[in-house]
Amino acid sequence: MAKDRMQSPRSQEIERLSLLIFENSAPLHWLLAKLLPDIAAKDYKIELKDAITKELTGQSFYVQVKGTERATYRNKKSHLHFPIERKYSQLWTDSTAAVFLVVVDVETKNGYWLYAQEFLRHNAGWKKVKKFTYRLPVEQSLEGIAAFDAAASKAIDEMKILSATAEERIEYEQKRLDLKQAMPSSFAVGSELSDEGAGSALPSQARARASFWDSSLSPRFLVG
């Protein structure tokens, strides 16, 4: 939560309450590290632990928390609207790690999350104004933290792909082709190996990354 030079007592209360609501919503396999002061518009670095072994997976993402007591809901109350200064949007765009914005309505004691980089890629207008309104779907609530957890894992893989160098992408594609050529014929469909068959032989994490590699080339991730 970005700090103003002078915060009123009520602003401090809203900040503390919103951070507390977020922390209490976080699942046990998220290892939260509070960044003091928040670095580059990021309040937390969150490392993921394996749900079974409890070991760190090496995957992490960042969260910026904002709080409000006068939440603005639009589109038949389907979205919470919250303005963000351009400098913060720029910092998130420049980040090679996934960043999520969480806005907490301290009146209802509920918060809503949004994958910042994906939102900004689809809304290039933020570059032209001092403040840009982020639209957070109310269905993306902290009360349904499992969906947030799944989105975070997806975003981590996506950002690794989007920030990869040309050499890393070529190496990935070569390994993918080598794997397909090395697969036994039982995985083939007709005379060729299917991508689905090749993917099924990979560990789950590798299958996920292969899937994100393919999806990162789609227009959905190239907007903005």
C-alpha cells in the first residue's frame, strides 16, 4: 500500500484494516513477506509452498493492497471501480513478476483482486491519463480465495513466458519438438504425435508451462 507523506488517522485505520483483511484471507500455503516500506508499489511478496510437502516451490508473485470506505460499484454492482495513479501502473507493467491488485472495501470487510498486468495489456488508455480506473469484478472476491490462488499460479507461468528471452523461447521449442519425436507411437494420433499426447507425458508443472507458452502467443495476451 503506497504511503502518502501525511496520512490522517482514519487513512491509517483503513490501511491497517485492509491489510489485515487480506492477510486473514490468504491460504496457508502462501508465505507472505511484508515489504517495508512497500517496494515499487508492492505490499507483499508471496511465495508458494507445496500443499502436501510444505516445501517452497520457487514460485512467487506480488500483491498491492488498497483500502477504501467509500467503494464505488458500477455495471449493476458487478465491478468495483478504483483509480490508480499512472506511475503505479507503469511500475506494474515494467515488472517481470506477476503483480495483483487487491482493493478492500472496509465497510463490507471484503476485498477483490485483479491481475494487474493482464488488465493493463487490455486497457492501454492508462498511459494517457494521470489516474486510470481499474475495474475489479466482484466475483473475484477474497471470499473465494481458491480462484485467486489458481489465477496467481497461472500468472506466474505467464510472466515467465512473456519475460523470456528469444534464446529461451527457441530452446523451449526445440525441447518440445525433441520430446514429441521421442514419444512412443502409442501416443500418436494417426501418423503424427498430438500436442495433447506429448503434453500428457510431462510432469504437471511442465504441462502447465507448455499450455501457457501456447496461450501467450494468442491475441488475448498480446493486446495493449
